Amino acid sequence: MGLAVITARTEAETGQFLDLPWSIYAQSPLWTPPIKSQERELLTPGQHPFWENARRRLFLALRDGRPVGRIAAIIDDKYNAYAGETCGAFGFFECENDREAAHALLDAARNWLAAQGMTFMRGPLNPSANYTCGLLVNGFELAPTIMMPWNPPYYAELLESWHLRKEQDLFAYLIEKERFSPPEWLHEEVTRLKKEGHFTCRTSGKATLTQDIRDMFTLYKESWAQNWGFSPLSDAEAEQHVKELKAVLDTDFFVLFFHNGKPAAGMVALPDMAPLLRRLN
């Protein structure tokens, strides 16, 4: 039978699309399995609000009838209107170390996006920069934390051996409590600002949590407006994130800062669920 790329349309084909990573990462203890029901919801138009302003096509690569790779071709109409671009995206890419299969998947995604009028392709976006995105190219020995991608080292070669090149570096930072000491100038600045009385801060709480998260997303939208790849969340997407965050957020680690009573900044620290997800598989 050789290699074939098909569009995943049926329930069975979508199931193969969702199940594929478990075979790719069978020997990778650092990989963090997604919650399959959440992944299915995120990929399903009509179930997740992202697709109210976006379109997608799912492709599966089959070698002798066995799934060996997958890709989603994505058009985020809201992003394109915001950025003034005709950008097509690819995401949810997974593939065995099979260059022919990887190239066939990328060809399929590019051809579908081009047929929809898109002029270039960016990824991986799963499905946009507001969700898990990027390709790991360094730090394979470190376990990923929440919303960080982790993929085999050969993925970069598969993508670059096609027509793709790096567009943007994305960084993740590790702060270890025992090695971190705030600099003296920071203490001095905080003391000065407290004396002036224009800035206040507080942690969130049960009574204010929903509105605090909404305020945080407003701050996110305003502060990230000019960043590379940024796509503003729709109101429905923001509400979806509110629902998801409320399930895991500890209000003691959610701080809002106010300037003359108006929200001006915020900081959210989330528990890292990745070790639990790896154990649950």
C-alpha cells in the first residue's frame, strides 16, 4: 500500500489522529500526554470557541494502512484580520522519523491553505499563539511544564528538510527559589512606589476570581497587542479560559496590581500539572 495521506473526517479517523502521539512517544518518559477529552474539544468546531473565527483540516499519514503522522492545517481569520496577513498555520504535528511522511503531510497542509488563499504558512500553532505553540529545539533533557511543547529532536530536521525556516525564538525560563534573590534596587523602587500611594496590589479570592481573570485577559490583550504572532482572544475564548483556569488556579498565587484603582498589571502562577499527567498517561 505504501504511503497515503488522508483527510481525517470520520469518528474513527479522528480517533486515530488523537491517539497517534501515544505511539510516537511510547519510549519518551518526559512527554506529557494531553487530556484526550480536552484535546478532542479543542480540535472540534462547534465545541471550542476558537473555531467561531477559524477553519481547519486534519490530515493523517498512513504507511501500509498504519498511522505514522498527523497535521492540522489552520486558518485563524481573527488573527489575519488583526495582523493584516494571509497566514495559514499548521499545528498538532506529530510524525515518526519518516521524512517522506512528514513532507507529504506538510504538502497537504500547504496545498489546502493555498487553495483557501493563504500566502504563507507558520507553525506549529496548536491552534494559535494563545495555546501551546512552537517547536522544541534545545533542552530535550528537561521535562516540559504547563503549555510547553516537547517533541523528539528529529522534528526540526523533518521540518527544515521541507521548506520551513526559523522565524522566531521562543524562550522558557527556570527560576529556582534557593538561587533567586531580588536585587536591592527593586526593594528601593517598591518602597518608593508604596510611599507615593498610586499603586496597590492584592491577591485574588473566591469572591473576585471570575472578574479578576477577566481583568487579567484585558491586560494580556493590551500588553501583548504588538507582540509577534499575537492574536486577541475572542470573548468566548476568554470565557473558556476563565472556566479552565478556575479549576486549577490557587488564588494565593494570583496577584493583581492597580494604578489609582485601575487594573494595571497582573501575575498568575499555575501549578504544574505535567508530572501528574505523565503518571496518569
